[in-house]
Amino acid sequence: MRQDVFAERENPPFDRVCMDGIAIASEAFGRGLRRFRIESVQPAGAPALSLSDPANAVEVMTGAMLPAGTDCIIPLEEYDLQADVAALKPQAFGRALRNIQRRGADSQPGVPMLQAGIRLGAAEIAVAASAGLARVSVTRQPRIVAISTGDELVEPGEPILEYQVRRSNAYAIVAALRDRGYEHVTHDHIRDSEQLLTERLAHHLSERNVLILSGGVSKGKFDFVPRVLEQLGVRQIFYRVAQRPGMPMFFGMGPAGQAVFGLPGNPVSTCICLVRYVVAALIRMSGRGQPAPQHLPLASTGKFGLAAATYFLPVTVQTDERGAPTAAPAPPNGPGDFLALTSTQGFVELPPGAPPFPPGFVARFYPW
């Protein structure tokens, strides 16, 4: 949401009845009165009535205005009704302000009920409606495309040769983004042809706000992506990051402000860079506040980490003898070992430094 939401008046706008029952004066209960004649009925959505006799009661409905002269609601489960007389049961009690929500207890005019940057869910929509807003200013969800590149990729379900591999990265990207609430996500496969890359990437730049490429961004002979993007007016912000896995990562901005991410083609690198960078960037671009960082201690040690680069280590989340969560290292067999990730819940970020990191070393954790 792109705007603050303020209450249009005190909320609740009146002393509100919170239970079906009878409204009485607590002072009468304190004097020992246990039988009350019901002199009127106060429905919700009607002006407040007034109690004419403190020895009487007003029958009230949930959500109604509190009748003048009353300050306590006895719920209907605590009395027996005979004709127009409510006889309180032994467990009934008549404390002042019982089952009453005071005027302005939830919010006051001029104080934000919701602040810009939050994501609108059911509760937030209800708050905006309660503030009298028929419309609110929001950020439209980005139009995203996940693009796989490479001649070696074959669609699931299609015949495959021994030198080919299945196209899986794009499906992982789409699933991860949709799982986070991004609805306008599609995907494409472009072969290792500079002409095809130029045509298809030009099309996606004209149609999409965010391009996420997987593969073709390294230094190989057929890695045309960086050159093609430059020819299409994409300005490189950075290329190559001191990290493992995922060093050959690209990020640039298109001529119309499109965000272009070039992720390494190895599946593990793709998943890690997607979570570590792309998801965080999408949250920031939408105007939402970043989630609070999570940290976990390592459950065990090993020769994980690099002296000169950040190291991302997949982990399983376990509990120690005190019941506290810990991160148990679960390194994959290699950058293409998608299967190993299925038994993990995320990865930790180990800073540059000579391994091993000792058990108990606290690292930032990123859930898948």
C-alpha cells in the first residue's frame, strides 16, 4: 500500500456493547440488586436509549450503543428471563465496564491506523474500509518473466538425449515467486542464439517489469546474455559477486526502469541467488518493509566457507537439547544437486574468512 490510513473518527465511535444481554448500572448490582425489570430494547444501529430507573435494565445486542445511565453488560447466559424481569444467576457479576468497549479504544483521528509499505491482507482491507476509504493507493504487482537460456535444455515430458538436461530452473523460480504472492509470473526458454536472444529479450523488456534470466551470464563462448542486454539498452549495475555459489551474477536496469537479473545457470546457484537477491529486491521495489533478518547458530562444524568470498551453505533446521533452533549443514554434492535442497529449509550466509566455522557460530538464515 502506498498511503497511510487514518481513522475518520474515534474507533469505536461510541461506547460499544460487546455481548448480547442486559445493560445495567453497576452501582445497583453493588447495592445487592439481583432482579431487573427490562424497560426497553437497544438494538445495534440505533441511537442510544437512556435508562430511566437505575433499578431497571435495557436489553442490548452486540454492537449496539451503550444506553445512557448504564455501565455494565450482563451476558444472557448469566440470567433467566421471566416476562420482563431478568433474574441474575448466582455466578453473575456486575463490574463497571464489563463487556463494554470504550469509545476511541482502538484508534483516534489523526493517528495512522495503517502505514504505507504494508501488504494488504484481509485485516488491513477491513481497517481501510472502517476508515471510510472506498479506494486506497497501492503498488501494482510487477509483471515478471523467468527466462532459461541454453541449447541443452529440454522441457519435461519431451524426449531427451544423453547430452541434454531437463529445463527446471524456470519452474523453480516461478513456483518460489508465486509461493510468495507474486501472481503475474510467466516463463520462457531461449536457445543459445544471439539473434533469438535479441528478439525475445527485446519483447520481454517491452512487456515485463522484471526479467530473471537463468544461465548465459558467465564467460563462456555461448554466453551471449550480457552483450545482448547491453545492445538492448540495459545498463549494467554490477556483474560478478564475491560469493559461492553464484559468482557470475548480473544485475542491470532497462531503458524504461525494468529490473534485469542474470542468475547463474546451475540450479543451486539459481535458487540461492533468487532468495538472497531477487526476492529482497522485489520487496523493496514494491515499497514494503523488509522482513526482520533471521539468525541461527551452526549445529556442527566442517570445512565450509571461503577465505575471500561469502559462502552460502544449505542447512536443515533442527533443535538442540534446550529446544532452540539450530542450522545443521547440508551441503549439496555440487551446484547442480537440486535434490539435496529438498531436505533443507534454507541456507545460511557465512562471511569471508578461513573455515572452519565453529559450532554455535551465528549466521544469517534465509528460508526457501
